[in-house]
Amino acid sequence: MNVRALAVSPTVFDSANEAAGAVARRLVALVQARPDAVIGVATGSTVEPVYRALVELARQTQVVLGGVRWFALDEYVGLPPGHPQSYREVLLRQLIRPLGLAPTSLHVPDPDADPGSYDELIDAAGGIDRQLLGIGRNGHLAFNEPGTPFDSPTHRVALTDDTRAANARFFEGEESVPGFAVTQGLGTIFRAREWELLAFGASKAAAVRDALAGPVSAQCPASLVQRHPAVTVSMDAAAAALLSAEHAAVGRPA
Ligand code: GLP
């Protein structure tokens, strides 16, 4: 591939757990500086080690997290309330309850509400200070599939077959994965003051290459990362495999 300077330099860690530890330490530092921080949270395999690391670090440091407001990126449409794979339940299980926090501190898009009301809720909280982001193997961010306009607000979306297949592992087969979701739009996500983008594993290597080294294009929603002014990108070697050596920063402790 063409070697050119990247707009954003990723940090490549030896393992997902090391990267997750660095992200968790930065989150604790954020909350120590701003106890009522607004943190945007993702769901999926990528962020699970971050939440495990944060729970452990919170225990060690005794950081006070009770003032933090948490905003999820997206939610499935059509799952019954309390369904274990609804993103509200996933975040309650992986993050909010282990941290001993009130469920009311977690905001998740309401599939039955006007999607625009979620953007208003975020604005009313003062905007998102830091947004955790995974990347879909087709380059999606949250559930913003290829082709989504960069200025989109929170909206309802039909999931692609690729995304439904990727998420089938959380359900009893692909046919049980909902066909629709409500997602923060790319415009919503872009307004977060800082991004923490994470990618682990070989299945993300092409999306990582396209996002960081390809053209900024709606065909790869994650390429928006190249335009954001305050981005930290952390990955493992497998996810970085299609970036040339010149593109990857030396792993650095955070
Ligand atoms: C999911 C989520 C995204 C997530 C991405 C990657 O469908 N909606 O927010 O970042 O796809 O998921 P994973 O981390 O499981 O690979």
C-alpha cells in the first residue's frame, strides 16, 4: 500500500488487555479531574476488557464514579425489555452494576422514542467528554453503516447482513439478531470532545487500514477519525497488520 503520514497515529499494544488497561487509566484520570464527566460507552467484544480493567482500577484507586453520566452509542429495536443482549442490559451487567453505580446514570437510546430526543439529552448533559468506540469489520461506527452521512443525528437504522452475522455470536443464531437499531449518528459521535477508538483482532485489520490510511469517505464511517481533533487509537498487532510499519507508533505506556 501507499505509505503516507497518517492523520492519526495508532498505538499498537502487545495485547487487548494492555490496551484496555491504558484506556481505563485515562478514564480514571478524566473522572479524577472532572467527577461529573460525560462518558460515551460502546458495546461489543472490543470494549469488554476496558470495562473489566475499569472495574478493577476503580476498586484499587477508590475513584468516585458516582457523578459520571454514561451515554450508550446505540440500542437494538424490538428486543423485549430486559433482554440480556439489549445494550442497556449489557452495559448494566458489564459496567454499571460492577461499579456499584445507579442504573439512572446510564442513558441508552429508547427505541420507542423520537431518535432526536437522544441528541437533546446529550446536549443537555453538556455534550460527551470522551467517547469509547469500537469499529465494525465493515468500518461502521456504532450502527452507522457504510453510506451514512457524516452529519447524521441519532437515527433508526436497518442493520446490514454483515453486521447481523458479526453479532450473531451474542444471540441464538443470525435470525435472532434484530434487523433494526437506533444509533447515535456520525454527527452526534463527532461532537464528542475526545475519541478513544479501539480495534483488536485480525477481523478488524481491513477496517483499520481503510479508516486510518484510506480516503475519508462515507463508505468507511470510521474514516471520520481522520477529521476528529482529539483522538486516541489503540489496537493490537493483529488489527494493525494491514498498516505498514511506518504507520504504527511504537507501543507506549499511557
Ligand atoms: C457493534 C456495535 C458497535 C461496535 C462494533 C464492533 O455492532 N454496534 O458499537 O463497536 O459493532 O463490535 P465488536 O467490538 O464486538 O467487534
